[in-house]
Amino acid sequence: ISIEKISCKWEHGRLLQGNFHIADITVKNITIEVKSDTDAVAETSESPSLPQFTIPVSFFIGQLHIDGFSVSKDLNELFKLDTFSAHLSGHDDQLLFEDVKLSARNFGGMTHGRLTMSGGWPVDLAGNWWVKPEMCSRLKGDLQVSGAIADPLVKLTLVEPEQIELKSEITDLLGEISYQVGLHGSEV
């Protein structure tokens, strides 16, 4: 993992009130190089599980901004994101996401919501997305994600060019993933 630059502005006086307040975090050019398959990977028979997690102090991140993020394997780029930004806050086992935006050359979106970091880690997100496939019109739509993070219900609605709804129920995201997809539309 390499990072070109990180800058942070925070209000240290709020720590006395039990609040960790970061006004701005900016990260430039995060690059992750994934090891090749020939590297040894330890295997386990245990099913992965999510821990209970409590945030010891309230925190607020006014602006998290990442300018340039890429993942590659054997010098082949697997994923590239131009920008990511978000406002985050948390207290106890609650994490709130506001104005989460991401953009890349051919896709992007915006979302907001909440994640509870205990129990089944329920998530509730809503937002919009767009994608520009090569040699095709730009597609735009809405998204909703709800339920336990290991078994979320994902609903994608295509708004442009035609109204189409895609519902996906994913089960056992942390183990043997399975999913069921339903497609609904009037003029598909």
C-alpha cells in the first residue's frame, strides 16, 4: 500500500468534551498492489464473523476526501477511483454516512445512511448511481441497501433510460455467498 500525501485538520479542544472532531482529511493517490496467487495464504475452517464494536468517543469527520485510489495485481489495474468524499460521524455502535460520493471514469454515485456495529451489523443506505458502459447510453438509477450486512437486501432501480427495478437478496456474504435476483419493468 502506498499513499502519496495525507493532510488532516482537527479541533483538538473538543477532545475535552469527549468528541473527536476532524474538520478535514485529504488523502492523495492511494495505491494497493495485491499479491499474486502464488503467495501462500493461510486457510481456516472457521466461518468469518463480525465483532461487536463500540466507538469509545463520539467522532465527527466534516470532510473525508480521497483523490485517486487504485488496486492492481501483477501490474494490471483491477479498479480505479478518481475521487471519494464523505461526511462521517459515530457514537457508541452507530456509524452515520452523509453525502458519500464517488466517481470514476465510467461510474459514480452518492449515498447516505447508517451502520450499526453490533448484532447482525444492520445497514440502511440509500442513494443514486450512474454508469457509462462503452458504446452505450449513460444509465442512471437509485439504490437501497438494508438488513444485516452479511445478508443484505440490495435494490437497484434503473431510472434512465427506462424504469427497471432489480432486487437482489444476498445471503452469507461472509461465507459461501449466494444470491437471488428479481427484475421488474414495464418495457424491458
